[in-house]
Amino acid sequence: MTNVHIVNHTHWDREWYFTSMDALVLSDQLFTDVITELQKNPEASFVLDGQLSILDDYLELYPEKLTEIQALIAAKQLFIGPWFTQTDAFFTSGESVLRNAMIGMYESKKYGEIMPIGYLPDTFGFNAQIPVILNEAGLENIILWRGVHLGEHVQSPYFKWESLGGSQSLYALNFPQGYGTGMLLEPTVDYVEGRLDKAVDFIKQYTDSSEIMIPSGNDQLGIIGDFSEKVAQINTLGKYNYQVSSYQEFLELMKEMDLETYRGEFRSPVLARVHKTIGSVRMDLKQGIFHLEHKLLRETEPLMVIAHQLGIDLSNRLLLKAWKKLLECQAHDSLAGCVSDAVAEDIAHRLKEADEICDSIENIVLKRIAEALDLTEQEFIVVNPSPMTFHGQKIVKLLSPVKEINVAGCSAVVLEAEYIDSRENVLEETPAGNRFITEQGYYILTVAITCELPGLGYKVFSFEEGINDSGLIQTKKQQIVMGEYQLSFVDGQVHYQDRKQQLNNFISLVDDGNAGDTYDFSPLLNDREIDFSFTECFCEQGPLLSRMHLTGSIKLPYDLQKRSEHIADTDFNYRLTLTLNLEGEVTGKLSFKNTVLNHRLRLKINLTNEIKHALSAIPYGFIQKENQDLSDWETVYSEMPVNIEPFEKMVTAFTKQAACTLFTHDSKEYEYRRSELLITLLATTDSLGKPDLLYRPGRASGDTTKKGHIMMATPLAQLKDQQMNVTFVIKMNHTDVSEQELAQWRGEKEQPTISYQRQNLNFFVYRIDNKIQKRVRPLALNQRVFSILSFDKQPDAMVSSIHRSYYQNGFIVRFENPTAAAIELDLSVLFPGMTPIRVNAVEEVQPFSGLIPAYGVASYFVSEQ
């Protein structure tokens, strides 16, 4: 006998082609119906899509219903959480996915127990380290749909999913036909024979289990009334034994099955589309999300730890508020960008608000420290948010009445100098009354300083007027040289050379048309790529670094019609600054205004020799990719499984001769072909969803070609006249470069500069500087060098996160091991005089150990002294 378990649920997009406010209005009556129906039928249950944010939104309307909701959760009728929002699982970092679970679980305490399942029924595929992330959040199960290739990845939709290192795993329940398999649940012959029995027949092709799962629900659907009664009626019509069930019950039955094991990612568009090229649409929003994520993790969270240790007590709820706004932007549709323009505007506003919280926290903390130390205008603080002692270069902003300065104890290079003219009749408020003065002119200097910093702390520096021997001098040569490394400009192209190789046309841009939509890039029939060259070059040479400034202009087709006719009629201007240092690192800063429509622009790195494979960083590890044969793809796949892949800030392309590593905060999508590594900078489009694309034939994604629906224009997704800025770093390595070396280099590139100068020339360098008032009891500090943790030697593991505890007076340090070999940490050396406690991400105590498995993580709670 086949037992078919039916679970009543809703999949609740907070925003899509409708806004979050639209969804809130929809939830008003539908969620009220859920409560009413569950109270009427105590045997019934309902899954509220695994995300807490939608329940929080509803309780803002009906706070008086809290006790009713708590009772339904306690009675195991209403299942909530564990997520705050339905996260994307490819273009968010592992730490962001963890925060989604951490905040979802933390905030759920006011309601009751969470549904202990990594419930992600509509996410566009899954990175290979989801088992590590969910295990670290205390979860051992996952429910998923897209990306699984039954018959290739696994034979059955019920299996165990292992992490890359094999030490962590999940019980995985796949919906082969999606979360809407049993939607509507009508006790009629047409429904049972035409839909329900057929769905079970389909699943039984892939499993010999006598237990089958059928989810009953769909997008924005409410609870099905009299659920048990309808299932009983269906049992008189169907050929299987249908029964009311829950995901938890079915997963317990799964544990008794003989389950196969899989290790790797799920990104195969077989039974469902995963939108493999969705990583570049609405790149303005994606960049904002990537940058805010980085700022929260690498700046604001560790700065809050330092602040609290110094006695600067800011609420952890400020961080939670910023994180919630970001997590709302990282929901699968929102981060993907397959949303209406109205939603895009909402996303941009949430990002703005969260960014302001972060900036204001930083402003308050740094000003409090500077005031307590009574710093002069010729002094400034530099914060190291990492526990690793720092030896290297930081980029700081200083205000000075003179352009030439020296920084005591450091080599300093003035990279930029903006002069601000003096102003007359400026009001000055004094204790003796107001007066009008002439405000002096000054420079805003961008300065690269080579310095040492203690770990997880700060250091005070001073500067003075003086001739700087480390500065940059403009040269007539169209090349820059640093030791054995050289960049040269010849006939519009940039060439790279070191003692082992020469790479011609090393860095350039390439453009092609985009006939796709907000879900997928798709080429224009008979289109041809357009290669960019540079027209002007000037160079600056210095002892510590050198720069090459390149500009270019090209005519591009304005729109798809012009492109199909091969008419280039619109100016497109671009500027690229390349900085070369003594380690051979090439830092690029590209800027351009997007003046044309429906196109894709990519950065191209030419390695001369054929690329064999790529190694991309993913959460807490690396994954190797080789291009697959795409011939006859339509016989298997629902969209072309193009060789365009995601990466987490860093990707390395390997040839027989060398390995080229690229780091960036501004894109997470790459492709390699022949000798070229391509990084997508943007892909603009005019429509939410289109049918019959070359890369995605058939129906449109996004409901636009369903009966009664309409095509939806997205002019904001064209990024017309949008100023875009992209920064990247390239380093050439030996082919035997290790994962450990790559991870350490990425860790160095991830570290931000956090600096502050207490000055009276311009209070608006820091937005709220002039509104931060002194406390009644001022902070007492006398330490001009301060450190909480300071690792003099890089531990084998990397620090992936430092943040204040959500539950106790202390902080969390999380280490990651991004390599294939287990690591044993010497905790007595890392935490001298402290007593670290091994915990997981939700701060549940774990058996004490310094062991981090291959491609794994380890978190430690440290109480504050």
C-alpha cells in the first residue's frame, strides 16, 4: 500500500510583481482565515511558508491575536519559521543565510517553537554547503524543489545531502513537481484522477518507498477548509491511501528509509527552472545588497563588539533592524531582481535605511572614542575589525589645510586631493554669542597608509605637513612597473607581464545584446559581441604603488532593434584605473554611465592559454567547475544549462601555465570560455517575463503569460543613465596555489578600512557628526592602542564572523575551514585568558572542541570581561 502524506501550506511571496504592502493587505483576511479554520478544526494544521517576517507583519495589524497564535503553535497546528525570509541560496553569503535562520529563530521566541526544517520550497537552486549552514543553525532537515536532477544527482526525491567535507548532512525532501503539486484539493473524480493520482504516479517513478509526500498549497493561497473531510472523500475516489500529515511526521519516516547520499550543489534546470543567468539583472540593487551584507559582517558587527567592550552601549536591536531590512532584500525573488519596478524601488529604500543605520552606528562609536581620547585635528583612528593583526595598506580619508602630508610611523601616498574653497559669512556659535567668520579652505585627501594594527581594536595615528617621498609622479611612459610586474598600454590594449609570462589584451570589456527578461539573460538572434578598447592613457609611478588611468568611448546600438540591424548610434564612455603594487596585485576601478538598453556588459580577462577549469569560492569552501557540453540540451532541460556560474567574491581560472584569481564585491557571476574569464557587470532588460527565449523556450517565467495576466514592463531594470562603479583585484598565481592560500588572500581583500578624524572643517564627512551630543557621563579612555583579540599568526582557519551575542553578555567568534583537510585550533593561544565555549550559530552549547572538519565551521561564545 502507498501512503500519500498531504500537507496544507501556503507559499507567501512578500513581494514579486506585487509589493510587500500588497501582500500585507492580502494577508489580512487570509491569515485570519487560517486562525479561524485551525480553531474550528483542532485536528488540522498549516505551514506558514517557513518565514517569520510575514507573521510579524500580520501581528502589526492584529497584536491582540498573539495569544491565539501562540496557542495554535503550541498545539502543533500552526508551523512557523525557522527563517526570517525565504532566502536566496546562491547569491547570499553563508553568513547571511545563517543570520536569516538566527534572526528567525531569535524572533520566534515570542510565538513558540519553530518548525525545525530548512524549508526553502522555491529558492532558485542551492549551493553545495547548505548542509553546513543548516547544521550550524541546529537544523538537520531540508525541504527543497528547484535544481535537483532526479536520475542523475539522486535517484529518489528522498535522500541524504552531505556537505563538501562529508562530515555534516541533512535529510532532504525534494518536491519533484513543486510546492503546488496538490493545490486546491478538490474531492472530485476530475481532480483526483487528473491531478492527484498522476502526481503520485510521477513520484513513484523515482522511489520504491511506500511513503509519498504531496504538498497542498501555492502562491498566496490560504488554508483549505475542512481539510480532513476532503482528504477522507478523496480516499473514496483515488487509488492510493491519502492521509493528513505534516512535514515533521514524514521526515521521521524518511529516517527509517534506506537513503542514498549526495554531495554537491543543486543547480540543474530539469524539472524546474533555476534561472542560471539571474545573477546579473538589476545589478544596481545587487551591488547594494552585496555591499550592505559586507558592511554588516565585516564592519558594523565587529565594531559593535569593540564598542561594547569599551563601554559604548548601543542596542543590538539596531543591528537586528538593519539585518531584517537586508534579509527582506535577500528573499529569492527580491535578490534575484525578478520583480516589478515598484518592488525594486522598495528594495532600494530598505537598503538605504539599513545602510544609514550602519553608517550612524560607526559614526557614533568612532566619535565617542575620539572624544574620550581628546584627539586633535592632526590625529585619526584606524579600526581593525578582524582579530588578525594587520600589516599592510589602509585607505583613509583625511581633511587637511595642506595637500602634502606625512603620517608618523607610516608610509603614506596621497591618492586623491579635492580642494574645498573657503567660505565667507559663515555663522559660528560660541558661548559669548554668534558671530560671522571666514571659513578656511581645505583639502579632502584620500591617503593610502602602510601600517600595523592590533587585532579587533584600534590605533591612533598622527599626521603633519611635509613633502612626501612616497607620492605618485606622472610619467610620460604608457606603462607602470613594480618590481617584476608590468602593465603597458599599446594600441588601445592593456598588456600584463611578469618574469614568467606575458598576457596581451589582458583586461578589456565586451558587450552583447540581451533579449531576455528579469529572470534570464538570452542572446539576440544573429547578434555579435562588441569588444571595447581604450583610447587614452596616462600613468603615475611611485615606490609603493603605481597607477594607469585609461579612458575609452565606443558607439553601441541603443536598443534591440538597432542591435539586430547592427546600427551603432549611441556613445558609451568608460574609465578604468589600474593600480599595481609590489605583490603584483592589479586593482581595477571601472566607472561608466549606462546609456543603452537591453544589453549585457562583461569584464574580460584574457589569459592567452586555454582555461581548463575554474575554482569558485562558495560559503565555507570552494567548488571546481568545468564547462559542460550543451548540445541537445532541450531534450533534458527546461532552460539551457549555460556555463555561467555564481561565485562568492572570488574565482580562479586555471590554465596549464598559471592561475588567475579575481576578487570583487560588485558581481557574483562568471563564465569562462577558451582563454577568457568573463565577469558580468550588468544585464539590462525591459520586461519582467518573456516567452520563447533562445536560452529558455516556452512559457514566460513570472506568470506574465498565464491566462488573465499581462506582460509587465520594467524600465528601471534598464538602468538607463545609471552611473555604475566596479572595483576588482586580480592576482596571478602558480597552478598549485592551494585553497588555504586563496582563502587567506580573499580574507585580506575583504578587510575594510574604518577610520575617523575628529575635525571641525566639515562635519558632514560623517553624516550625523554634528548631532552626536556628549553623554552626561563621558567615556573614560586613555588607550591609544586597543585590542580585544590579536592573532599574531594566521590560524589555519579563517574568521568568518564576529558579532555580539543575541542571548548573553558576550560575543561570538566563528571560524571557517575552507579546505579539504580538518583543522585543529589551539584555543588557548587564540583566546588567552578567556574561556571560549563551543556553540552553534543559535548559541546552543556544543561539545567542546577545537576541531573544524573539512569545509566546516566552528563557533565560540566569549563572555565579556
